[in-house]
Amino acid sequence: MAKLKSQAQKFVELKEEDYLRLIENTIKMEALKIAGIEKMPIYKAMEHILEHEHIDLLIKPVSRKYS
């Protein structure tokens, strides 16, 4: 896990495995952005979750008798 060493030093330590996963995920996200994922509802939902740090669940009942 990455930890902030101090307020003066803004570097974090990462294991090589975590660093490589971070780079891989960054490349994948850039490729998805090029493909146009930013316009899709799933991407907008992910951005909302990351920005507000919570999840809103909006569901419809399966049957009309429950609405």
C-alpha cells in the first residue's frame, strides 16, 4: 500500500507489481477514451463514484405491483 512519508516529501513507495498495474490501467483507460467511452453511461457513473466517493442506486421494481 502506498503511504505518504511526510508533508514535506510528496513521494510514495509502490511495489513494482503495483506500479506496473497502474501503468497498464492508465494505458487501458487512455485507449478506452480514444474509443469514445467518455460518452457512455457506465463511464459517467464511474466518474461520479470517484468524484463523490459514494454510489447512488436507482432501480426500478421488477413488477408493477411493487411500484
